Amino acid sequence: MLSFFACITGLILLWNKEQLKTEMQQTEKILFRMSFSYWLVYCIAFGIEKIVLPFSEAVVMSLRMTTALSYFLTFSCITCLPLHKFAMSRIED
């Protein structure tokens, strides 16, 4: 539950209307938004999975697949952040 509210807070903090100057800043902001959004989907699917146990196996299986997919997408976005910074610093040099 705490992670759910932390994701919402992170998305609110990242939601400003000012235009970023460089492509690097824009990409970093998009990656942060994606990681918070994917983790929010994970929290919602995990919570529904724990609440909706008496339903059919198909519903539970699709929720498990959603949690796994959103978990891996969150991991990939978090992994891409330092790799993107490293690549952009190599281009500037």
C-alpha cells in the first residue's frame, strides 16, 4: 500500500508542464514516468490478485502475468536510466 502511494506521489512530482531543454533530460523524465507507471500497475494487479481469489483461474492467471510483466518492465526502465546517462556522456565526450 505504501508503494502504491509512493508511485502516485512520484508521478505527481514528475508532472509539470515546463519543456525540458535537452533530449537527455526529456528521456530521463520519460524513463522515470514509465518506471513509476509500471510499478503502479504492478501494485494494482498484485492487490487485486490478493483480493480476488475465489474467481476463476483465468482471472488469477492473467493477474499473475500482468504482475510479472509490469515487474520486468519496471526493472528494465530502472536499468535503462544509468545506461542512458552513460551513453549520453560518451556522446558528449
